[in-house]
Amino acid sequence: MAARVADFPPLDPADVREERRSPTCGSRVTVTLALEADGTIRAIGLDAKACALGQAAAAIMAQGALGRDAAQIAAASEAWRAYLAGESET
């Protein structure tokens, strides 16, 4: 799955660009988005300077984000946070 990060080359120009760095290991992931007029994600680009696990996680996120809007991304993020915190089993 880590190799799938290559399926999402960085977008230029992009409607949205965000970069995050892990303070634990120093991995850095930059996400670029092209949005439809209604705010859904039309295309996503990745620049992942990370280990295989980080690259795989970025590719999984990108694959699942296509066609979603901000509310759907926020809901998925909250569900994942709750699961990792042991507050939910789904």
C-alpha cells in the first residue's frame, strides 16, 4: 500500500495545501486538493516523506477522501479519534 502514494502526485495548482509533521519521528506529509464547486474533493495529491507505514496511511486516506466533502472528512476523523481513544468499537 505504501507504493500507492505514487498514485496521488502533488497537485499544482491546488485549491488547498496543508502540511503536517510528526514530532515523534519527523515524517512530513503534504496534501494538496482540487475541489469541486460544492466543496467535494475532485483530486488529491500527496508528498509523503515518511516510512512505509506513514506512506500507506497517507494513500489509504487519499483513496477514501476522493468525492467527500469537509463534513464527511470531519466525521471520519472524529470516528477514528473515538475508536483510538476506546470510546467506540466502530
